[in-house]
Amino acid sequence: MSEKEDDRKPFLSKKFDKFFTGLANAWSFVRRFFSEVFIPPYEFKEIIHQCYRIGVESLPLISLTGFIVGLVFTNQSRPSLSEFGAASWLPSLISIAVVRAMGPLVTALIAAGKVGSSIGAEIGSMKVTEQIDAMEVSATNPFNFLVVSRVLATTLMIPLLVMYTDFVALMGSFLSVNANEMVSMSTFFVQVFESITFLDIFSSVMKSILFGFTIGIVGCYKGYNSSKGTEGVGQAANSAVVISMFLIFIEELLSLQIVNAIRGM
């Protein structure tokens, strides 16, 4: 073994140790969530407050993004379909693309950037300023109040935001189709609902629930374990966004394989 390889070995060992230690800590964090989610007291007021922050306050950004996605995807798809004389299939194509993939994925990525970073920064700042320790001293369960409420809120609200995004994207698509092909709204939505199946809707909802849970648990975990003062708060917010997006893409890939396998039966 060369001297250079010998110098690199401790560094790689530390990296592997840090990685697997992080996985073990994350698994313990998830197990703690499921062990405490059914244990009273139930923070219904905090859950409703977090649902408002995650859902209602995200509507302007979600509305604009969903509308643009539907409009742009329709305009990009039209030339390709027109080459084969199949421009009339635009509503069917858009509905399948939006409901199966684009709606859940776009909504989850936006929520990971907006909601995930907010959760990571908020809990991280409470951690470094010792507010969490103060809650424990005052006989309050900080994990239940901070983590369980936020994870439940993201798990509940992301599917609702996805359905809203689907509707807004389809409205954006309709405006484009109506302006170019003179298709009425009733004809457009008849083609939309004829093209999607119960499996498409069910898989979209299941993915949305999984995405919401991922965004909430990652943001809470990074914030709850932040350190190094204000620098740690920034790192927690950044890590929450990056890891959430990475896991969302992995979950999208796995769910696609499962749904395709079910559809092929």
C-alpha cells in the first residue's frame, strides 16, 4: 500500500462512519416519531396552525407554478402531436402527464424548497438557542409539539396541494387548447377524465402522502439535530431541501416501477 493510499484510508473511514451513523440516527428519529404519534397529548391546535402555514400560505406559489406547468407543457407538446395529426389528443396527454407524474413531483419539489427549509430553519434556530431544552424543563414534550405536529401537517397537506396543482395545471392547459384548437371546457374535461384511471389517482395520492411525510421528517430531523450556532441553522435548512429533493426523486422512481408492474398485471 502506498503512502498516499494510507493517508486516504482514515479520511474515507471517517466518511463511512459518519454516513452510517447518520443513517442510524435518522432511523431512530423515524422510529421515535411512530412511537409518539399516537401518545397523548395531541397537539391539534399546533397541527391546524402548521396545516395553515404549509397549505394556505403555499397557494400563491403553487397556483402560479401549476398554471405555468400546464400551459408550457401543452405548448411544447402541440408541435409533436401536430406532426402526426393528433393534436386532438392533447387533453388526454396532458391529463395523464399531470396526474401521474408532474403534479405530485412539481408540488413536492416546491414544498421541499419552501416548507422543508422553513421547518429546518425554525426548529434549528430553536435548537441552537436552547428553546427545545427549555420546553423539556417546563414539562412539555418538544418532540411531540415540534416534530409530530409538523410531520402530520405535511403528510396531510401535500396531497391536497397536489390535487389543487393538478386542477390549476389542467386549467392552464385548457386555456392553451381553447385558444388554439377552439375546444370547449366540457369537451376538454371529458377527454381528461376518460384518459385517467382509478390507479392513476390512487398512485398519485399515495405518492403525495409519501412525499409529504419525507419533507416533514427530513426538515424536522435536520433542524432537531442542528448545531454550530447560526451557521448550523443555515446548514440545517439547506440540507433539509437537498435531502428531501433527492429522496423525492428516489421515491418517484420506485413508485413508478411499482405502478407499472401493477398496471402490467
